[in-house]
Amino acid sequence: MKKTLWIIRTDPDSYRSFGPTPEFFERFIEWVDEFREPKSLAAKWPQVELELFEGETGHEEEEQKLPIPDFAKGYIVTACSERARGIIEPLMKGQVEFLPLITPVGRYFEMNIQRLSCLDVEHSEVKRFRSGRIMEVIKYAFIWERLEGQHIFWIREVGTTPTFVSGEFKRVVEENGLTGLLFYPVPLVEEAE
């Protein structure tokens, strides 16, 4: 059964954003690699501290007037506030591992999102590396039955993937006034109904 899917991105132009403290900046690449593998990271997750971005030189005052969002760029990918976690977690049981972050404005959580094998590669429009691996998906075709009950995911078949969410996730975020996310429709291959 086909459903409505969205790609989410954080909105750093309208909201404050975070960055790692110097101590954690040095380990960033190591953690990026960890997030590429579909596994639990809770046992080895350090006590990560993030700072609020103070703004580009000459624009600090403008940056500091921006509101603090419920969703922001985290240490590696997307982070959510404690308030946002309380609202979205019941919808996404087992689909996200919430890893704690310490920030100057309270606790946030890095979202280690599940990877699903759900891309219909044969029917998707893709660009490939010379090796044959998928470089980029231009238009998506999904194996829809694998997405039943799924509200947030990355695609396993592609190394770097945007975060996909269901229409239900979008509705919950909007109805509860959670801030910091931008929603983009997923470009789909025209599929026969």
C-alpha cells in the first residue's frame, strides 16, 4: 500500500543551531562512520556536549535572536529536544535510538535512525558510481509493504541517504507545534497503481 512520505531537513536559517565542543569535534569523523552501520550505539555513546552556534563574524546578534528549535542538527545527524522526544517516541517505538546530548539549553537527543531495505532499485531512477554502487537516487520507487508501520527511516541500499518520514510523523510534528524541521515531498517514479 502506497503512502505519503517526506524528506526532512533541519532549518538553520530560522532557528539556532548547535555545534560540537572542541573535544568532540576531533572525534566527529569517527562517529560519522559509526552512524553508517545499522546498529545500537548506546553502549559506546560518550557524554557529548554541544555548544550553541554564536553566529558568523558580524552576524552574532542576529543569530542569537533566533529561537531554539525542537529539532536541530545534532552532533552527527538530527537531534530533538526532550519535549519533542516525548511527543514523537510513542509513534516510532523501536525505529529510533535516542542518544543523549548535553546543551546549554537542556538535554537533546541524537537520533540514530533505523536503516530499512525498502528501495525498489530496479524501478528507481538512480545515478551510479563506476563500481555500480548507487551514488544518488533521483526518483524513488519503494517496496511499500516493507514500510508498513514505519514512520522514520534511512534507506539501506544507499550509503548517504536523507531522512524519510511518514505523513503521520509530519502530522504529529505540526499538530504539536514542534519546530525546526522542513518537509519536502519525496520525488517518486510514476508507479502503476
